[in-house]
Amino acid sequence: MDYNNKPEGYYKNVRHEMLHFLPHDAKKILDVGCAEGVFGMAIKERNNAEVWGIELMENHAIEAKKVLDKVFTGQCEHFLDSLPKNYFDVIYFNDVLEHMVDPYSILNTIKMNLSKNGLVISSIPNLRYYKIFKELYFDENFEYKEEGVLDKTHLRFFTKKSIRKMYENLDYKIISHVGINGDKPKKSFVYKFPEFFKIKEDMKHLQFATVAMKS
């Protein structure tokens, strides 16, 4: 997988919209796919928290180590046994699970690292986002891109319904499951494809943010 040639800013995204889901009393946080630690820094400033990270890319992990409390470099799967048990109040997966070969086993195993009332918070791209659906349905085209829903480094694809099902099948209790980074199609697009825009609300969102706790 080519993670070395991502667009500028790919590893420096603060993800302010995901901070919204962070409980104010969370003091021990793990950011899986922490990139250069800018999101983790925002967490530290907001909650005065201890923030750990896991980052696949070594050069970006080096930057994260300068600002976070502890950073593991490599694939997430390799460090689950090294993480403290019953420790983290929140474990973040911001647009990370879709890059994994088996996100289901990761979510299942990482329960052991959550504190008693700990939360998993994830952002996952939505395959039913209307712009992607247009490409697939009307343009009859499936083409990988440098970033976004069809990022060429994505190994898994999800919809609002399949994300919910993934968590529920792993015995998580879903606290919140909402669309983020949404927009509405331009009128010209709606007029061009009127039958398409008997669309459902989920198609307006680029990603879905989920907050869940182990049952």
C-alpha cells in the first residue's frame, strides 16, 4: 500500500468534528492511526489528558512522539497485547478501520483495553455518499483515488447500516451513530437526475461517526 505519497495535509488533520464526541472527563485516550499527533494534541489541550498513539508510518510516528505521551510504530494488530488492559477511557479510530484487513477482530480484541465505561469512537467513510453513488450508478465507474471514500489504500467499505451491524455483532452498545461532513447536492445535479434524489438522509454524509461501549 502506498501511504508515502498521500496528498499534502493528509497526516496533519486535526479532525475538529471528531472532538465533539470526546467526553470531557476522559483522561486516558488511545488514537489509532495518530499520524503526526495533531489530533492527539487537540485532545490533550481540551481534556488535559494522557494520549497514546499508534501510527503505521515511521516518519509520521516520529513527529507524533514529540507531542504525545507514548507512540507505537507499525500495524495496530501487533501492539494490542502490549497495551494496558482496562486502561483507556476512549479509543479513537478516525478513518482507520477501513484500512485494515480485519477491522472486526481489532474492534473485538481492543475491548480488553477499555476502562469500565470506556468508549470506542470511530469515523468511517460512507460508500453510499451521493457523489460516490452517482459514479457507481450513473457513470458506471469505480475508480480508486488518492484520498476520500475510494482511497486506494482502503481495504474495506462501509455504509451507515453495515457500520451499525459491525458494532452490534461484536456486542457493542451504540451510544451515537451520526453522519458527519455532510452536504447537499447542487440544484443542477438534482434536476439532471431527479429520480436519484428520492435519496435517503444517509447519502448526504461523507462519513459516519460512531460512539460505542462494550456491552
